Amino acid sequence: MKTIITFLLMIVTSSLNYSQSSIVFDAGTDIEVGTGADVSAGTITVNGTHSGGGTFNNGPLPVELVSFNAIIVKDKVELKWQTSTEVNNYGFEVERKAGSLQSAVSSNPESFRKISSNQFEKIGFVHGQGNSNSPKEYSFVDDAVFSGKYFYRLKQIDNDGKYEYSEAIEADLGTPKEFNLSQNYPNPFNPMTTIKFALPEASKVNLKVYSVMGEEVVELVNEEKPAGFHQVEFSARGGSAPGGNASKLSSGIYFYEINAGKFRSIKKMLLIK
């Protein structure tokens, strides 16, 4: 005859009278435990033979991270991770630090200063699932990197503020294999957009913006640049801004052109005010 043991009463009773419990089951006993039950035993005896010290459960299972990987896609790093269980999970802070001083210098000194720091810094946040007993997948894209090595880690935060760090993983962007001028982002833009370009070797770089009539609007770059990934910002706000000032420009189509050694490329962008 199948015996179904209800653990709830046993657990409550043992917690009131004992610091730990002992559970003994006769041979042939069938045990049915409901989903989500939290069952603990100080000792376990099966068929008259002691089989071990049992397992102490001090509450729900924590957030269990089963994988954490970095994938390099051109000049970006895509982070992917997976959990098998989650309890009280508020979310994940994504942190980054540079492995060494980068060879490619951003046109924004403040941005480069932060990236070049030897300390981990928060670069984003991804909300968790709260409570879950099934696998959950997460991702985050870091597009503010240049050439060289970077390290990433996750700071998993509970709803009550407690937190735990993951192991750090490495992403090595190295140097690009070919010249490239990326499409500005965002596009259309207002008030600011970012233009990225890649150099497989040190080159004299000239980057300019033109109106649809072919008139030069601004020269963004005119200097020798080392091999690596670079970016410059083009702003439509008033006052001085990194990479040029488009505050007097009207809405419309503009073109940006790069010349680096024998490489030449032109792309279109749209300003909307």
C-alpha cells in the first residue's frame, strides 16, 4: 500500500522542538513531495542503515548562475548569461574594467578615462525574474569599447539589497582586421550621434561632415590615429561639444566621409530637430 507522508506538519513540529530532525523510512515506503516543498533532515536512515548526515536547508535556493559568456561582434561585446533557479532576484548590475590602457583613444576624454580605469565600474543593469525554478536567459551589449582586453562581472542583487559577484570573464577585441566606417547611431538623431571607425593599422585620419549640397559642415578628425576602434560624437546642441557642434544646422540629410590612407568611405545621416 502506497504511503503518502505529508511533510509540512513534521517540519513545523521539528522546528518547534528540535534544532535538527531525524527521519526514518521503512523499506518499500513511497514518498511524495509536493513542488516547492522545503524538506530538511539532520540524519537519514534507510532500511536500518545510516546513509549520511542529511541536508540542512536554510531557506530558499539562491540565484544559481550556470553560464556567463562574452561574444565579440565587430566593435561590440555581447554578454550572455543563464540562471537555473532564482529566488528574490531583483536583477544584475553589469560591471566592466579594462585589462590595460587601450591603444585607441576616444574623442571624449571623460569616456576614455572611465574605460581606462583599473577598477570595475557599473555600465548597465538588467532586471531579474524574481522567483523562478526554470532556466532564464539574459543578455547585455557593451558598445562603448575600443581595442584591447576587457573584463566583465555580474553583481546579482536581491530584493532586500544583498548581493553577490560572479566570476570575471575576459573579452579581447584585439585590433580590427580591415578598415571600416560604421553607420552613425542613433540615426536619425537629435541632439547627438556617434560615428565609429576601425583602423587595422596606424593611419592619418580625416573625417568630415557635408551638407546635401556638398558644402563642408565640420571637420571632426584630422590627425594620426593608432590601430584600433575609434569613435567621435557629433552634437546638434548649442555650445562646445566633443567632435563638433551642429547647433546651427537645420533638419535634413548630411553626409560624413572618412579618408584613412587609401581607405575612403561615405555614409548618410539624418538630423531631425
